[in-house]
Amino acid sequence: MADMAGHMPSPAKIFFDYLQFFAVESREVNVKYRKFGMPGWETSVLGMGVMQKPIINEDMSKENITEYATLIRYAIDHGINFLDIGYPYDFGNFEYQNQQVSLALKDGYRQRVKIAISLPSVLIDSAEDFDRLFNGQLKTLQINKVDFCLLGGLNRYSWPKVKQLDALQWAERAMSDGRIDRLGFSFHDDFQCLRNITQSYDKWAFCQVQYSFMDCKHHPGTVGIEFAADMGLPVVATEPLRWGRLTKNIPETVKRIWASSPKYSPAEWGLRWVWNNPSVITVVSDMDRIQQVDENIAIAENAKPDCLSVEELVMFENIKNTYREMRNIRCTACRCCMNIPCPVGIDVPRIIEIYHDSIMYDNVKTAQYLYKIEKHSIDDCVKCCSCERTCPRRYPLLDVLSASKQLLDIN
């Protein structure tokens, strides 16, 4: 509709009107906060990830930058003050993702939220890559600094690499010149490696880990999270529903266990399990619709640390064991097979984990995606059999790798 002067409203005006409509129509509920270890700031217990594309009118084939910017602003208006931008491994989606975030952060919204970006260790091969990847993010986001920068995907292999490339010295320079406020890291490995990383630097802002009820004893698991918290390091949990795989294609055997406790949906149960751990400061969830933001905030409002009963914790253990029974090789990820380092750098336990996840969750596509972005290459195997010889259970690991290649390697 034209204004009194006969001018048509701009796209930006339409965008703000759209935002105001949802702000009025939505249920008024705001998220809780916890201390983050920074003077004068508390983080919302629910953080927002931006790796999912928005759903428009329930049509997943459509996407719109303005629509998702509206969603981000809606989340901020309802109290979410931690935005995890991560790093768009889907390089074709890089500019699109950061454009939507950039639009959302205009008009004072940038001052209402802390943002974190990642520099994936898997993409860092030289000292020059730190500035290249970081400055590229700043450019597409149209900002000149971030609150948090994460060294992403650290483990026993990537941490020595980025450390040797002077990652910490680079971060110190970036903090000195004002491009970064604080440095954190995301992590996927065992407790010993986590301890090594946390003790190597005394200025970590926080530790970010993938954490769900399927990960309670896994990389780094509850023990690792509690260790980080005891060290005074805030813990941010991501993928509480394992990329949505814990709520989709649920096996009948698992459905029957969920049905025994119908109080909540599997999604709500999964989120409540993560928030039950008092060492978790905030849980990052990728959200693609306003209804989902409302639902997750409502769950966060009612979920409290140490609130699950013994019976409920036993239920989670039964579900976890039921999923794990679907694996066709009982690898415990003890990593004994890697006692003699693979001569070509193949991470056999991690490949087996991705392979098993595709079976347990009936989701090959996500497994193929993880295999690709983590840069695994079973083709490099020279069949030296060192992994098989050192495996205490004498699993036929070369056969497992062959089966994994057929399923995961789509190149």
C-alpha cells in the first residue's frame, strides 16, 4: 500500500512490519540466563545457531534472506543473546547465510547479542589461512569485530597442527587489534586431549562441544564437560538432538521406550537431558521457524539443572543402549587401533562412528555430509593392517572401512 505521498514501501519497511506482526501475535515468553564467566554479562540458556535454512509457509524448497533475518530478530527480541554463526561448510551457502545474519544485526540488534564465528581446523593448512578465513567472515557479515572466535573442531590431530601454525599468537594479535574480543574452541575428542588443550592457554573464553544423551560418555562426554567447568571454563553445548537425528526416523524399539513416558516429545526430552547438566551454560539450537523458537524457549524456561528423576535417567540409558545395539560392529572407540599412527592419517574410529550413526539414525545423507566436511579419505588406505593388528578385539577393520566407503564416499 502506498503512503500519503504515493510512494510504495521499501522492502526494508515491509520487513519491519512483518517482524512487528509476529512480535504482537506470538506468545510472550523470554528465556532464562546463566553466568558466563564474563563480568557484566549473562548468556541466555538457549543460544541460536544459523546453519539451518528457514522454512517459509511450511515449504522447505523456498528460502528468503529477509525471512530468516526476521527469525533471528524475533529470537533476540525474546531474550536470546548468544548467536552461533559457526562456519558454513556448504560453501555455496556461505554468502547467503552471512547476508541474513548481517541484515538481522542492523538497527541496533548487533548491540543486543554476542556472536561467535568459527575457524574450522580442517580448513587450516597454513598460517595465512587464519586471516583469510576470519576476514572473509567479517566481510560477508559486514562487521569489523566479533565477540567470540572459535578454533573449530580441535582434537588430538588438529590441535598440534594449528598450535604449530601459531594459532594462539594469531588470536592474540586479532584481540589486540580489536577484531576479536575473546577466543574459544570447539572440541570432539576424549578427556585427555581436552585437558591438554585447556591447560595450554589460560585465556579461553569457553569450550563448545557436541552433547546429547547419546554423547554422555563420548568425546568428551559428561566427565569432560564437568572437568572444563571445574577449570572455570564455560561450556556451550551444540547438537543436543544430533542434527535432528534423534527426532526423525525413530526406530520402533526406541518409540516404545519413549511411549512409556509420554509427558514430553522426544525433542523436549532430549533438550531437557542436556539442560539437566548444571555444567552446561547454554545450549545452541539451530531453529528454522518462529514456532520452534517459542517452543524451545518454553522448554528452556521449565528445564532446570538436576531435575530429572532416577527413573527418567534410566529411560535415557535404555534408549541409548537400544540405539547402540543397532551397530554391526561393537567398536568402543578406545582408539587402540591408532596406537600405531596411521601412515596416511586415516581416523578409523571416527569413520566407524559416522558409519554407525548412519545406521542407528537411518540417515545416510547427514553421515555423508560429515564424512565430506571432515575430509576423510578411505581411498588413501595402503592396507598396512596396523589398525587391525593393534585392535584388542581383532575386528576386521579393513572390511569395515571398505563398507564405510561404499556408504559414505559420494565423490
